[in-house]
Amino acid sequence: MAVLLADTWRGDVLFHVDAFEQTCDTAPVASQVLPAVPTDKGQVAQARLDLTAEDLDQDGFVSAARGGTDCDDANAAIHPGAVERCNGVDDNCVDGERDAVDAPTWYADTDLDGHGGTPVRACVAPAGAYAVRDDCDDRNRLVHPGQAESLCDGKDDNCDGDVDEGFNVGAACTTAQYLPGRLNCDAAVPTRTVCTAIPSVTGTDSSEVVE
């Protein structure tokens, strides 16, 4: 680099040099400030710039220990921008393996009923998570496989794909007025059903509790 000064120049020259890892919009990985005293016209003065930013594995990134962003400067496959995988190392030097593209899906037990239902991706199973999703409502700890279908509430309490089994909801019945009806859950007492007359037959709504 050469600097040519005007004849009217007075004062010294100060060189400030920065070295960057990839682009100039990041923090420099090495800097040097070097003063140089101008010489008389026709003479040449030399100043030595000694700027070091080693990339030991030649992957284009300087070691984090030397001001760069490479978290393993001994392995060219590990550097910012690399594809993160579940292999026990932080391939892209960001958040460990949290962003691994091949992370399997586990199922957290949000309602603490002993069954997984909320999906979460991670290389290693999070505490309390399961490999199989079998909870059909992970917000309600009273809904899970094995739960007794003791309420006529329109819910699949035991996650077997059926709703209110044992209550025969929808089955034909006869009201106290001897009208044809259908069994429905009793909203007031969810442990029982009521026989509701079919409106299209009676034009009215008549119900009888079925214990």
C-alpha cells in the first residue's frame, strides 16, 4: 500500500487496519493501529503491518478463541453455517444441537398424567418425554389411555377413539310419555343419560332420566 501526500501536508499519518472473517459487516477478528511519519519529498518511508487471524482448519472461519466464530478450529466440518445434526457436537456453533435437522420427535407430558402428548424435537429425549404419543388431550390429566369412561361428556376420556362408550349415546329409547327418543348425555349430571324425545315425531322436547 502506498500513500502519496500533498506538498502542503503537515502532521503524521495513522493507519488503522481491520481484518474480517467473512464480510465487513461483522466484528473484526484482528486490528492494528500503526503510526507513520511522513518523509521529505522524493523519499520513501516503510511501515510494516503485521495482522494475524489464523484459520487453522481452513474452513473460512477464525477460532472463537482468537476473536472469530469457529467453535472448533481443528475440524473443517464445524463452523457457522454448517448443517446441524444429532452427532454429539455443535456443528454450526449455535445453541448446541437444538437446531439439528435430523432431531427426532418426542412427546412431552404437559398435564403430568404419565402419557406423552405434546410434540417436541430434540436429539435426546427431554426429561419426562416419551417416544410414543398416546395422550389425546395433553391439557387434561383426566384424559389418557386407561382412564375409566365414567362421564358422559362427549369426550374420549381413555383415548381409544370412541366417545362415551358404555352410555349408549344415540341409542333408541322411549320417554315416560311413551314417545320414541334417543339417549343423550345429561348436562346436569354427567354420570347418566337422558331419553330425549325425537322432535320430528313429537314437535316438543320431552326428556326422561335414564340411570
